[in-house]
Amino acid sequence: MTRREESRSHETKPHKSYAELSALLRNRRMSMDDPARVERKLAQVGYYRLSGYWYPCRRHHLDNQGQRIVCSVMKAPLRANEFMEGTSFEAVFDLYLMDKKLRLVLLDALERVEIHIRSVVAHELSALDPLAYQNSGYIDPKFLRGALTSRTTNPAISHWENWCTKHKSVLARSKEDWALWHERRKVPVPFWAAIEAWDFGVLSKYYSLLKGKLQGRIARRLGIADYTLLEGWLRELNIMRNRCAHHARVWNQTYAMFRDIPGEPYFRTLQLSENARTRTYGYITVLWFLLQRIGPGSNWLDQVADVIDHFPDLPGCSRSSLGLDPNVRRFPRELLRRAGKAAIQAPN
């Protein structure tokens, strides 16, 4: 064995059977009603995936003075291999299921927002040119100059050129009938068809490249006067969309702080804290604002509330991890409903 292989063997944990993993959790003071069911769930979901949900339940490592020890690698409090009193596998799995349901509800709203913005972008740009996605005249000049370095060629390429490459790629991958028809007829694909091949990332990037005047036309359709605000929202919503689509945790994640609309009655009503702006609750408020502009009759808010109101009782897992007030047990649906009405009544 080489020195490198020997080093890796010391760092890698040994493989364990599901029965051994279940026993390991019990030894670390996690309670469980049915060890056989625990083994089934570990087989279905995976020990490592579930560990992200019970991690906050682990005790902190303390020094001789009773102070938390900070991990030299992650620069965060170090956790001991022992769970806090009251940690049960059943509650941990309930948290996993709540997070799963929350992702699905978020994806539902993100789909509506993405499709609506696709429709708005296609309508506004194709009114100027049915092939506007090929026209650099609609792009902010600063994005036309070389700024990115290609991994395959030495010369720098611009943001616009980079986007065009991605656009051609997603269009070429599409096997929809309309895409094949245009390809075989060798005729250009009109904007309103081409945009159907875009994912949220391609869409949000195209918006960010447009001239401010065009961004303004799109943003105003959503009741947003500051078009730079919508650019940031789309970028962050795309990140959330990717997390949901790839089954990543959303309940205890920290995100970039989003900006709200100064003076907007909706956000004045909510009075979001800094924690709320950087957590999942902040995303929920932005999605609800947009949904009120797209479809005021939406019942999406009740779906979100019904999921979050089943937040399980686990030590170390506070509702503040979602951006909510830890002292309030119910999701503030009535507050958001009032704010939503204010958003609808505000002048577009």
C-alpha cells in the first residue's frame, strides 16, 4: 500500500450494513420505535442523505470551559457523535418527508413563474423581432465585449457569445416535434417556439443580458418598477429550482439575501427580518408576490402552510431554520394573504 493509499484508508469510514447503521444510531442515543422499519428507511433513502436531517440534533463539542469547539475545516461549531435528548428517528423521518413535500410545492410555484416569464419575454421580444434571440442589438453592449475565457480556445468570449452557445445547445437537444420540423425544413425557429427549449438558467441569463429598457418592459408586466430587482430574483429562484429538482434539502439552507421592492405595500406588510430574507421563507414570500401578479386566485399559499405546519418537534431544529419566528407554531398564512391583496391592489 502506498503512503497516499494508506492515508486514504485511515480517512475513509468502514462500510456498515443497515442493521449496523441502525445499531450505531441507537448507540448514539437516537430513539426508535421499530428498528426493522429504520433499516428499511435507511435502505430506501440512505444513511448519508438522512444524516443531513439529524445533524442539528447532535450535541456540540464543548471545551473545558463549556464553550463550543469550532471545526478547523468548516469554521462552524463541532458536533459530537451523540444526539440530544428527545431525538427520535420517527421525527427525523417526518422532517425528511416535510422537506420533500416542501420541495414539490416550491417546484409547483417555480413552474408557474418560469412559464409565465417565458411567455412575457417571448411576447415582448418577438414583437420587435421574431428572431430576437439572435440579435445582439437587444443586448447591453457591456456583455458583447470579451469577458469570459473559453476552456477550449484561448481567445476570450463575451457573455453574449457564451449564452448563444448554450442556446444553440439546448435547441439542438430538443426532440419536440416543432424543433424537428424546423430542423428538417432548415428554417429559423421563431422566438416563441425557441424559448420552449430554455431551462430556467438560460431564461434568467438572457434577461440579465438585455438592455435595461427591455428588462423594464418585462419587469413592469410583473408589477416591478426596478428591473434590476427582477434580475436578482430570477437568479436566486433558479438556484432554488435546481435544489428542488435535484432533491437537495431546502428547510435549513442559507441563501443570498434577496432585495425587496422599496415602498411596496406587500413587503411593508411583511416586515421581513434579515434571517427571513436569507432562508426559505424569503423565497416563499417572493414566489407568493409573483403568483399574486400571475394568478390572484391561486391557493398555493395554503398548500405551503399545510406542509410547514407539520414541522416536527426535534431538538436543535428550530422553525428559524426556515426563516420563521421560532415562537410561532403556525405558518403566517393570513399575514401573507393580506400582503398578497396589497400586491394585487397596487398599481401595475
